[in-house]
Amino acid sequence: MVGTAWAGPETNSLTLGMVLEPPNLDPTGGAAAAIDEVVYANIFEGLTRFGPDGAVLPGLAERWEVSDDGRTYTFHLRQGVTFHDGTTMDADDVVFSLDRARAEDSTNAQKALFEGIESVTALDA
């Protein structure tokens, strides 16, 4: 039997059912990993992302360079990226986000992932 697909009304919203409600939408707030994977991955974007084959692909950074000694990464940010309120994202926002995620008093559940970062600097904002 062949089914028929009917077009529904166009919408610009998503309704997602979850067993648990996230305590907040702060990715450094220490929410459970399952909530992180379901909610945050659909709300936030990183400097890079993984492709289906595991390759590192551009995200908020359109390109990057790694120093010869492998200790310094320089990310070139995508232009025209805005936050939900319309303000433009710049290098200072990236510095703030990374510093907050790795701060000594951070409750970030993934804080250990940032331990290898010695410093974050905006070359230009």
C-alpha cells in the first residue's frame, strides 16, 4: 500500500518533548549530559563541528590555523553571525564564552575539556 504525504501549514517553530526539563539554557551551568546533547546542540553553535565522517568542519569559525608546535590555534570567525536579540557576535564574545566555560569557579560539567587551554585572546574584535 502506498501512503500519501500531505503538506501541513508552514511553521517556524519546533515542539520537542523531553522527559526532563533543563534547569537552564546556560551550557556552562552543569546540566546533565543527556539534556546537553538534546537541547544545547540545537540552540548553540561552536567554533567547529564534526561532520558525519568525524572530520572537523567550520562552525562559527570559517577557517583556522594551527601553529607549527600545535600549541596555538587562530580562528577566523564567520561574519554576519547574530545572537537571538540581533547583536553581532565578535571575537570578544568567543573569549568571554571560553573563559567562562573554563573558569576556576565554573560548574560546567564539561570543564575538563577546556583544561588544555592556557589562554584565550581576541586578536581583533
